[in-house]
Amino acid sequence: MTPVTIYYNPKCGTCRKTLDRIRAKSIEPTIVEYLKDPPSAADLEKLLALLGMEPRDLMRTKEPLYAERGLDNPALTRRQLIQAMVAFPIVIQRPIVVAGGKAIVARPPERVDELL
């Protein structure tokens, strides 16, 4: 069985539904509460590569902190955006599920079925 990891916020309904879908398949994933234990810049680079995304694609642009911190500035570099996600993990899209050398943002939760 391939290990499964979910980057998870327990206050997020989509995260909870995604975790329920994973467990319904008799899989107990590694749960990373990314607000308590933010991914490092290196971790984010790996996730972005698995997701096939650029940093801004992985950011919650409607999160108030996104605008408050000026993260909407198109002049920000990849490195600056990744550092912002490390410093302010609330701006990271969720849930991210990793399994078998692939990753998805499970929005909607049914997307996790593509991975498992």
C-alpha cells in the first residue's frame, strides 16, 4: 500500500470530507496540520513539482492575508511567494493529498479518488 499524506486544516470542511473519503478506503494517512507545522520552502518546491503548479496557483487568493501582505503583487518572485507560504501557511490551498509520487488539491473532495 502506497503511503498517503494529507496537508490538513481541521477547521476546513473540505479537508474533513477529504479525510473521510481516504479513510473510507481503509487508508490511514499521515496528517500534516500545516497551520501548526508549516511546510518548508523545500517541501513546497517538491509539492509544487508534484502538483505541476506555480506558487501563485497554490495560494488562496481570497484569503484576506493574501492582499494584506501584498501577495497579489505580480512583481513578486517565485522564491518570495514560497517564502510567504512558509511564513503565512493560511494562504496555502487545501487539502493537498500526496500518494504514489503524485499530488492533488482535493477541491472538491471527490478529486482524491483520482489519486487513490
